[in-house]
Amino acid sequence: MPVALRLRSVLPLLLPMIVGCSDDPLENEGVDPPSEDPTSERDAGPRNDAGPRDDAGSRNDAGPRPERDAGPAQDSGSPEDSGSPEDAGQAQDSGSPEDAGTDAGQASAKDITSFAVGPAAGIIAGNDITLALPPGTDVSALSPVIVHTGASLVPGSGTPQDFTQPVVYTVTAADGSTRSYTVEVRRDRNVVVAPRVVVVPPGQSAGLALRVVDPLDALVTNAVYTFGNSAPDVASVSALGLVTALAAGSTRLDIASAGAAGATTWVAVRSVFDLPLGQTRSESIVAADGFSAYGSQDGLPSVSYYSDVYRLALQPGLVTIVMDTGDELDSYLLLADADGFLVAGNDDDDDGALGVGSKIVYEVPAAGSYFLEASTFSGLDTGAYTLRATQ
């Protein structure tokens, strides 16, 4: 056979061998070339943001990480496989206890941190917010700007509201818990007077505590007062607020001061008795005792009931007052504090032991003089009773 024909017949068998040849003898023998440092890790990019690593390649300060190949660095694959900067960032965000606490705190956050109408900022104290505006401001449609830490707020920030009465705002946290704030807008100076009801025997005097405060309850100095008196024959009042009892009965005092909203107090001129603690008094309610000092629906003087009024010196703690009528007189007990406000009352003994007699059990918050009125449930009723107060 000719030589040329023989070469053409074997050429297809020789071409793969020729193409597969390399100048590197080791590569031709199927041996991988060694790295520059067989003991070093493959360069995986910056590690400073991922913290120290342990033998398994995880961060010591971040808790468990996703499972990784812990074999020799030279067999760990490409630089992308061995931990890119993005991987390190993911490890850093794997969730420490501090992060979990922060997340929980954010989920329950529900505070109002700012409440403002124009340049006027509200004062936040606990769950109460007070906003002072200039006198004469129309508060029927204010749109406050409110900043809060919760997920939602009702009514919302910027929603017009009528603030002629206090408005309640409710913040709802991401976890569903809520917190409510009561917002009061003040725009006037006010006359403040105490007590609300002055009980004074005929011929004696008692002083009124008077002051004028601005919308934020700051004292206005050098205030001057004027008084309207519904029954000047019952009691008189001086320019400084000294009340002098003239005759049995009651009168209303309307107190004014320039630039301020006025106030009202009542004077009941009648006998007052001391009731020592632990002593039992046997008395009777009769017409001559006088009319009630606290018997109206609002705790004000009333001509619908007769009563006896007693003064008690009480200390903080529980006081028990019993009015026993022998189940013959349907009695009524009323207890007022030194400022003339009713703090307790009772018609029929709740335990049932006294029948239609009365019993007050009251936790006294502060030491002071209190006024106890022994009266009747039915109008202008009379009858005998015993009275005892213990503490």
C-alpha cells in the first residue's frame, strides 16, 4: 500500500493525541499544580467585618452559622464559595440576644413622643398631655401633629379634632398592645377656690384659698378678686376671701378676676360638732338642726334634707363610721374632705347588720379634717341614731 494512503488512514487516530499534549509534564500526567502555600486558606476577601472564626469557619460571637465545609482551605473551592464579604455580612446579622431584645422592644413600642399644634408643644406627663394655647383660640377643629413609636395612632396625626373637651388618643404597637393618652387643651386663666363647700357655724369665720393660674397651672401673681353673693344676709365675704357666717342657711359665692374664668363656692351656715374617734354619740335629727350641707345630687347644700354635721380628725388608713338607727330611721351618711368634696357615702349598711342604718368604710389618703354628715334617705325626715367612728 502506498505510504501516503497509510498516513491518511491513521491520521484521525493521531489528532486527539496531538491536541491533548501540553508543555507541562505534570499536567499531562493528570497532577494538579500545588498552591503557593499549601497550609493557607484560600483568599476569601476581607474578614474584618465578620469577626474571628473557629475551626469550622463560624463566628465565635454570633452563635451558630449555616453549615459550611470545614475541609482544607486548598480544597474549599473558588473564592466565591469560601466566603465572600456578602457572606460575612450575613453571618454578622445572624441574630444575637441583643438583637432579639431590640426587636421585641420595637414590637411593643407605643409612646407618643411629640404633640404640637403650630408652635405650641404639648407637655407629656405619663398618659396625660396638656397643651396651652392663647386665650380666645378656637379649639373646635385643631389638627395636631403627633409623633409616636407605635404601628398606628387613632385619631391619626393631622386629623381635625374638637378639643373643647379632652380627647383620647390610642397608640397600637406592632405586637397589638395599646396605650391611651388623654389630651387637654387649655386656653384661659382660671380662678381656683377651696373649699368647694364651706361649713361654718353662725358668728364664726373661715378663709377661702384663692388663686389664679394660667393654662399650665402656673400661679398668676397680684390677682384681684370680686365676689357675687346670692344671700348676703347668710354670710359676708371680704375682698381677701374671708367668709363670716351671719345666719343659718346657705349662699353661693361667684368669684371673678380680670382676664380669668371665674369659680364658684358654696357656704353652709350651720352648727358643727366634733366627733372624737372611738366615742359613741347618741343624737337625733330634727328640723332645728338645719339643712343639709352636702345633700344635693352634686354634693352641695340642699334644703331637701335635715342633717347633723361633724368634724373628724383622721390619719392615713382605714376608717369605719357606723350610723345605727335601730332600723327605725332610713339614714344616709356622707363624708367630705377638707376641700369640700364628697369622698364616700352610704345609704343602707352593705353587710345588712344595720338594716336601714348606714356604714362607711373608707381608706383615708392623707391626714386632715374631714366633715361627716348624718342625714336621712327620705326628704325632711327626722329620728334618733347613734354614731361612732373608729380608725
